[in-house]
Amino acid sequence: MIQINNLKQHNEPFFAQYEAKFQSFLRNGYYILGDEVRSFETAFSNYIGTQHCISVANGTDAIELTVRALQLPQGSEVITAANAAMYSTISILNSGLKPKFVDISADGYNLDIEKVLAALTATTKAVIFTHLYGRGTNLDSLKKELSKKKVFLIEDCAQAHGCRIGDKKMGSFGDIATFSFYPTKNLGALGDGGAITTNNSKLFQNVIELRQYGWGKKYHLKEMVGRNSRLDELQAAFLNTKLPHLDKFNARRIEIAETYLKGITNSKLLIRKWNNDGSYVAHLFPVEVKDPALRPLLAAYLGENKIGCDIHYPVPDYKQTPIKTLFESTRLENTEDRCNKVLTIPCYPELENENVKYIIEKINKW
């Protein structure tokens, strides 16, 4: 079976280094917010190009703590996309705020900037912009317009580690940005993990407090009630091991994606092109079945031919069972189109060329 991801194969080259890190960790006796965490936060902020990085327990916590760090009035609107599996929406709702869904672009997967600007109201206090599938968007113009209206821009970079526009990496465009280090990410831990990057010292300090109960100093809450959301010291050690290899991993992902783009010619499918400039790091490789009724048939066919696939993501947030009654009038044409048509196929650094060729051959024969 060609898996949609092969994490054992991905991590095998690092086993000896992981074991050495574990032995050092075990003997050090400092297991929470130690040297490995501090080292990773410094290295990752340098890599992204921001002044600050705060590591947290997972990517969803990263979004929620970021939203809370803004200290917005209860009931404020936060604009977000609806095609990214509820992570941002959950964080908005858990913070006592109101998600406002805006459609994605007609020719892509990320929020339509013009529609975001048109959707702003007096109660809109933040925008969460997700760089979905590792496809980055230049947010300079959006940030400029939002700043005029005192609306915060949050980047969700969970799928965009190392993605860049020119020399500027995703995670350095907004007021603040969030990352996930779930094992399948372009930079993945061996468990959960997340991080927040920013150049805003006030937001940095707020997140520092929120990730550890709200402490200003030990056992003393300062302004906010926080939670326990700390990156594990051992996971930080693993991430420190892998970070220097991230650009190499991304280059291989892009190479595979370009081979798919050139090789897949089945007329029943659509593959949306990208600029070959580093703005796509191929976290996922989506193909679209032009007739949504055929998607389950393609998925079954791939399974029969021992090719893993998945749907990222099948249900718009506003149609999810717990909240759909709140958004009965919401209909986003492009969002629903992608949710009905997208199927993702294997695209990870260790995928062999012969497997890529096999996948292309089978898809073209379908």
C-alpha cells in the first residue's frame, strides 16, 4: 500500500539522533520548558523571520490562545474560511467570539482578499487567514487595509511551514501567526505540538501568560485566566533535530507535486496550478473530480490499486452538526465546490519516484 503518509519511513533517518536526544533529556532531569524548548523557539523564530516564537501544546491551542491574546470584546466577529476542518472556527467559538465565514477565491483554496475586505463591519475585530495545503498568499495588501481599520490579521500556517513569498515566509505577514507540529506536517513532531510567531511584544507577552495558567510570575495570575499548553521538552528536542532539514523536505514535496502536475492528464480531473516560486510547499496535493458524484468512485479505485487518498476537507464549517443551525443562510459557492470535489493523493518527501509514476499511471487510466 502506498500510504497517504508514511511517518515511520519519514522519521527513520533520525532514529539515532532521537535516541541521543532522549538519553540527554532523561539524564538532564529538566522536563518542562527547558533548554530544548528555548532553543527551538529561538531557532524557529529566526527561521520564520519574527522577533518572537512561543511554543504550545498543539496547533489548535495555538489558534485559540492567539485569539484570546487579542483581548477582543465578547461577541466580536472574526472572519475565517470554512474549508479547513473547523480548527479556527472552534477556537473562535471557544473564545466567546462569532465566526464570520467568507468565501475562498474562485481559482484557489484560500480566502478571497477582496471578499474579506467587503465583509468587514464595525464588529469585525480579526481575520484568520489559512494558507491551506501549503499554498501561501501574499498578505501585505490585506494587512495594510486591516491595520487602517484596527483589525488584527492572524495567519494560520499549520500547513505552510517554510512557505514564502519572495524572501518573506508565511508566519511573518500578519500581526501574529500559528503553526501545528502534528506528525504529518511539513515540520512534524512525534506527537502533538504547536507554536505562535509574532513581532508584537504585547501579544507575545499575552500568549506567554496564557500558555501557563495566566501567570505573570509563578503562582500569580496577572490579567487573564490561561491554561496549561506547553510544548513538551522531548518534542522540542525532536523538532530541533528536524528543523535544519525542513527546506530539503519541502523541495522534495515540490518536486513530486510538479511531477503530478505534468503527468496527470485525466480529463475528469482538475489540478489547480501554482507559482513555482516557493509559495507552495506541497503539504497536501489536491486533485478535483470535476463531477462530485465520481469522487467516491475514484477513492475506491485508488484503494483497490493500493494507493492511499483522503478528503481534505469534506464539510464546510457552517454545515457541521453542532453549529449549522446558526448559519442556515450561509452559502459559499467556491467553498462548497472545493469541499465536494477535492481528493488528496500521496505527497511526502520519502515517496519514491517509481511510486509517483505508478500513481500517475493509475489515475490516468481511471
